[in-house]
Amino acid sequence: MRRCQPACAGIVALGLTVLGGCATIPQDALQLAPDSLERRQMQTRRIDGIDEKRLLAAAAGVLQDLGFNIDESETKLGVIVASKDRSAFTASQVVAAIALGMLGAPTSIDKTQKIRVSLVTRPALAADGTPRPDSHLIRITIQRVVRNTGDQITRIESIEEPKIYQEFFERLSKSIFLEVQSI
Amino acid sequence: MIRLKHAAMAISCAAVLAGCAPSTEAVLETGKSAVALRSFQQRAFDTTDMEKTLRTVIATLQDLSFVVDKADLDLGTVSATKLSGYQVRITVTVRPRGAAQLLVRANAQYMDKAIEDPKPYQDFFAALEKAMFLTAQQVD
């Protein structure tokens, strides 16, 4: 029994380290990143000629076109939050998993992903700091959580591919055009 | 057999150490006193414009790569989540302080732990005061 004690203490210490020690926040988690301005530009557009409520309605329409469900909204602050659950299978992962499976090493592959978007509008300001009439900035931020076939989380990340934002804003311009035309 | 015994010992040791407090204690658990937490979680700004302040808070959170979860102008709250290989959740509240100021308070969690280190909050208020064009004032 005595011989067991150091081993036991070691295992307990290891367990406590695993449970408690790894949860220190990355030092830059709430710091403005050097590329934050660049990211803001990628995620923001200025939209003129439409009031904020109708801009939000047009944007909600685009989110619906893309299959998102609206989770939350606060039009008084220009906020819409939406999400969708989709498959996360990729052909390359499936092929790799089949190959590994044939070699006798079954492996988990990405299965589902939850994609969340927050879409925020605010009045665009003129040089003197006053709001420009019917002119707004709209910014979207997107993130996703990917789970594998074993229901474990494999990715938690922000989506930062410029193409995705470009396409979203192209669709938004069309939707705003329709919104403006409908009056 | 000896290995099995070792394992059993280890498990029971861990159970003794970890098991005496029910995990429901986490509901009312805090690492620091409320006074200490508030000293770095809240700042006062010389403005009374709730809407503009909340909109600036939201814009700042987006600058910090957060996705908004909820926002409520009447209650003066915004909650948001950042995913970047890890998860940070933050709630920011804005309420009047006296006749000429607003009090902004933030509390955040990293994965399954409250953030009780002043540094991340200082970073947040540094970003917020830049966007507000106002100084974030320490409150006692």
C-alpha cells in the first residue's frame, strides 16, 4: 500500500492539472488584433438610400435566402442574430477515413456544423460626427462549431474568408434593390 | 493485480479530493469578492446616450471578433461569443450612473471558467474607450 501513495499523488496531481490548470485565457483574447481594421473593412459595407428598419428587413431576407434561422433580433440596436446547422462532410475527409478504415484504423470525420452570424447596422457618420441621412454601416461576423461523427467538437472558429463576405454583400445589394423597388 | 490496486487507489484518492463538494456549489461560487470584481469589470463614461453606448459596445465586440448572441436596449445588455480555437463569452451591461454618466460593466468566461484576471477587462475597456472617443473612468 505504501508503494502506491506516490503514484496515487502523482495521478491526482495530474488530474487536477488537467482539470484546473489549462484554463488560462490567451493574453490577446480581448485585445484589438493588429489586423482588426482589415477585418472590419472586409466585414463592413456602407449602404445608402434606405432607412435602418428596411435595411434590417432586407438583410433578414438575405439570411433566409441562405437558409439561416433568426435566433434573436433587437432592431432598436440594429442587431440580428441567425444560425443554421449543416453537414460538415468534405470529400477529402471521407476518402481519407475510408482509406484508414481499410488499413484497420477507424477514424472520426467532421459530420455537422453550427454556423452563427451576427448582423449589425449603425448610422454612418459624416465628417463632423453627425449621422448621415439614410446612410448606414452594416457589419457581419460569422463563426462555426464543427462536430465529428463521434459528436466531439473538432473546430471552433471565426470564419474569415473574404469571398464569403463579398458574396453575402452582393446578395444584400440585390435584396436592398428589391426592397427599395417594392414601395 | 498491483496495477489494478494502484488504479483503484488513484480513483478513490481523486474521489476523496474532488467529491466532497457537490458540483452545484458552482452556482453561487466566485473566486474574488464582488468589490474586487467590480473594480476591474466596470468603468464610467461621461455620456447619457444609452443607445449610442450600446451600439459602440457592439461594434467594439465585433472588432474583437465576437458574434453577438443577444442585445436589449431597454435592459441595456449585450452578450456575445468569440470562437477562436477557444470560447469566450461576454456580457456587457450599460446603466445610468448619476445624472451625467453611464456605467459599463463586463463579465466574461473563458471555456468553463470565469475570467477574474484584470488584464482582459483592461484590454476590453481600452478598445471601448477608443471607439467611444471618451475616457473610461475607474469607479470606486
